Amino acid sequence: MVSGAINQLGGFPRLVRAVVEQLRTNYAAGLEDLGLISAMDDPGLLFNVSLDYEQMFAVPSEDTPGKDIQVSFVYANAQVMYLQPPSNGGGDLRILYSFPFRVQSLETLTANNRTEQEKIFARLLTSASPNLVGTFGNYLKGKRFREGSVPKRLKVRTVGLTPEVVKSNTQLGVARNVGTDFVGRAFSVSMAETSGLSVVPFGANEATTRALAGRFDRMPNIGDLIKNLGSDEAIDIALDLSFHRSFSILDNSNNANNVYTRGVSFIVKATDVIRNRVVFDKKIQMIVSNPLPKRMLDRLADYDMRYMVQLIILLFDTFNTAVMKEDAAMLAKVGLDPAKDMADVKALKALLLTAKYNG
């Protein structure tokens, strides 16, 4: 959908110009336009923005009979890098700050066709409130990045699915939208957005490496630095997630509605890689109930999709916020025991804060 949406906007160069304009307008240190970077240039900063992941599903509109609501998500990664061109055979290229982010929208579909769906994604990229380009600009406001300030490298290293959750997600018809790609990105975005942490993108960092390689394809000496960046997978803080359980059950019913209770649980393991020490290894969970009008029972699978995605995002956001605030009520809400688990929560917070950019 995103590729079609970009075409509707007038092509990729137009989206690039919109992103550059956000840099020009919002980055406090200013933007220097360089037609081409050479090996003899002074050191400087590179900004890289990549579109990473998309989701879309539809549920019936309760306000407009016969119409659907399109629920759309776009995930992106933005990275700030320090480049010291290899003028004398040396050189340096390293990530100063990395922030994955997400935008979403709910819009009524005026027609159930691909063109209309792509129009909604086009608005989500540039003109909806919020939109992807504007969200990137908001991250930049008031910031001045310095090459001397480099936070620890934090990354969701692995995402696993238990056999039980694979079975239940498949039976519910939600497996394709709540798999490892979604879980890893959703948790990464949650850490970045709720805690202000610098988070290395989930999965192989191929998009960044490819983009940089294309930008400097005629400069082998800079290309060597990019290869080193791509091969340097050393991280300082590793998050390993296991999708443990999921369910959706009919809880109760009345003349108008069925009430469905849905729940998910994950094992969250955080490792201080430098010290080879596990600082947190706990199960988190969340359960919510939502009514469904009986006239819409034929769309139950669509509602399961929507609410499972939203429930997982809510669980991750609540957990990460609770850790940073050391909030007992919020920790209990995600299934932790504040009296028993607070010491581990404090240790996790202290570790994660080393990945916060303080430039």
C-alpha cells in the first residue's frame, strides 16, 4: 500500500523533499545542502529515514452502516549518523541516535478498492493528523546532535512465538498481523516513544545499509565505512521477547451485544551484553473486554485482528511507561507484582537509560 501511496503523492522524490523540509525547518543546528560528499570533506552528520513496515485492516463502521473503517499503520526508522570521510585512509561512521516511530489512522472507506486504500496511506504519510513526515519533524525540534555523545546500542534482538500462541493466533485468523515482524517493531517503537530511548531498528539493518550504499556508490572509500557499519552488529543491551499466549473468548451476551475478552502475554528478557548479565526476565500480560454488536458477528475475525493489534501495542506502551515511572499501579496492570518485582524493574530502568541520547 505504501508504494502505491507514494506514487499518488507524485513519486518518491516528492516524499524525500518533504522530509528534507522538516529537517530544514525543525533541526535547531541547521541544515547544509551538500550536492555530493567527498572523501576530503569535513566531518558531518547524516540523517537517514527509512519506511520499515505497514499494516492495514478494516472493520465495519458503527456510525455509517454499509461502510468500513480502514485502520492503517506505517512504521519508520530515523537515524542520525556521524561521518568522518576517510581523507587519509581512516574515517569513521557511527550511529549517534536511532528512533523508530509509528503513525496510524482510522478513516471511513468511501469505496472498497485499492485506489481509495492507497489514498488513505498517502494522507497518513504527509497530511493526516498526525502524519509520518510531521512526526519526524516533531522528533527533531530543539535537538542538536554531537559526535561526542553516543548512547548505548539497544535493540530487540529476537522475537519468538510459542507453539500455543502460533495455534491460537492461527485459529483466530490474526497470525499474519501479529507475527515476529510486528512484535519486534511495536516493542522498539514503544521504547523509543514512551521512554525517549535510542533504539536500533529491529531485524537486519539492510534498508539503512542499502540506502547509504546507493548514496555513495561512486566513492569506494566511503563505501568501505558503510560495509563496516552493516557488519557491526554488536549491541550493548539486548531485548529478547517471547509471545507466550493469546486468546479471545465470548465472555457474556445480551440482546444487543456479545462481549469478548481478549488477552496476550509475553516473556520479556533484558540482557546487559557487555557484562553478560540478565537484568530482567519476567512475564507481562494484559486482558481487556470489548462489546460487539450482534449484527456484526459475521465480522468477528476482523474485530479480533483490530483488537489484538491494539492490545499488544497498549501492553507494550503501558509496560515501558511503567518501568520508566516505576509506577506500581501500571506495573500491576501488566501482570507484575510491584512488591516482588520492583528491584528488577529499577535495574531494567537503569540499564535502559544508558541508551538515552543526552546530547
